[in-house]
Amino acid sequence: MMDLNLVRVFIAIYETRSVSGAADRLFITQPSASYALARLRSATDNELFKRSRKGMLPTPVASHLYKVFKQSLSGIETAVADTRSFSPETSFHKFSLALSDLGEQLLLPRLVKHLRELAPNVQLEVLPIEMMRIDEWLLTGKVDATLCSRNESISPIAQRDRIMDERYVCLVNNQHPRIGGELTLHDYLAEQHIIVSTISGHHMVEAQIKEYGFERRIALEVPHFTALGEIIASSELLVTIPLSAAKIYAARGNGRIVELPFQLPNLEVYLYGHTEIGDITAKTWFYNTLKEACPVLMEN
């Protein structure tokens, strides 16, 4: 009979493509994960994984086993989870959530208030998002969930829900000497701009503008949204950002909103998570709470 611990290690290696990633997810040492893989290779009489620059690549046998093991283990863990209950009113569980600094501004204060009402003793850790690492973080359990723009690099096995769509607008100085209530394409391209680094997930703006064949004059690139309001308020620079962020800065008197002179696709905001990894009952509660609350909290 196959040891369930070996099955867990196998699934973790398959999904993270890494022995060390599997060890991190399962909170075991790397030698322990390597030993488990050796036992699996012996039991199946197959190499299972081959090392490559892209990580541990599964053999056809491993891919077949993964489908069987994943379904079986999920059924077992769900059955066990059904015998336990998660009580948010009394739980001291720690949850982790990856957010951009824009997500922190738009959501975090209201989310903390909402969670305190539902689960006053839980702990929430917020990590600054790194778009290229978020799939690894979800798979290894470093974060329980993330709220971000659509991310094609996240594994298709992750749970995902589309939370809201955002349209882009231009934020300009209240007293901008050359821009009035409307913005022409000529004026937009003639001005100097601020762009936000693609690490924040807002790469689509630059990609679409390049696709149109427009060439903007970039004066400043920043890693985060945090200082945009003050920069706009003290300069003649323009920035193209989601409407919800622009509303925050405009409400503070840091600038005014002007519609773009061309169409950009909406920013699609998604919630991602792996509720079958770790404490299933707690993670499922956290994910469902975010799924239900975030659209309302971000609209208000």
C-alpha cells in the first residue's frame, strides 16, 4: 500500500517542479523530500522526474500517476476536512494575502475591518506582490491567496474568480497649463509621462500603447503607486492608471481625472488561491470570504 506521505511529496514536486519547493510547501527538510522521491522511484520502478533548467520535468508515468494521486488524495483530505470545522469567531489562524500597493490602498483598510467583524482573533499577513513569483508562492503555501490583475503564469490548477473590471483614465495636475477638460491624442503624446513598473501587474497599458504604434515620452518610472498623487500634484507629468486609484488621488486634491483619447482594454482583477493545500477548511473559508467581500469593498 502506498504511503500517503509519499503521495503528498510526489504531488508537491509535480506542482512546484522542485524538490525544495515541495519541502517548503510540506514543511519538511529537503533531504526528507529527496528521500521520499527515491522511495517513490523505487516503488514505481520509474525515474518520475528529470532535472532541467525549468525544474523537475515529469515523465509520462509521473503525469499519469499525478492525475490518479491528485484525485485520490483530494478525496481523502476533503473527507477528513469534513470531520473538522473552522470557527472564524474563535479561530487564531494566520492567513497570508499578496497584494500590490494599489490593492492595499483600495482594499486593505476595509478588508481588515470586515475580517475583524467576522473573525476577531485571526492574523492577516500582507505580502507585497511579485507577479512572476506568485504561482510559486501559492503552490508552496507562502500565501493563501492573491488579488491581482489577470496573471497567465499562474497554474491552471489554481482556483480563480474574476472579482471586477477596471477601466483606465489619465490623472493630471489640477492646474495643468496645457490640458483642459478633454485630452486629445496629440496632447497626450506631446506630454511627458509616468509609468508604473510591470512588477505591479500593470504591463497591459504599455503593451497596448505599443501595439497602437504610439510613442510616449517617459519622464519617470516608479515601482509602486504610492507616490503618484504627490508627483502629479507637483509636476506637469501625466499618468495612466485605473479609475479607482485616480479617484483616491483626486479626492485628496492631488490631481483631476481626464478620459483617455483612445480605448484600452479593462484591467481584469482576479482572486487566486489553492484551497486544497494546507488547512482545507480554513483556506476555503478565507478564499470564499475574499470572493464575497472584495467586489463590495472595492466598489465602495
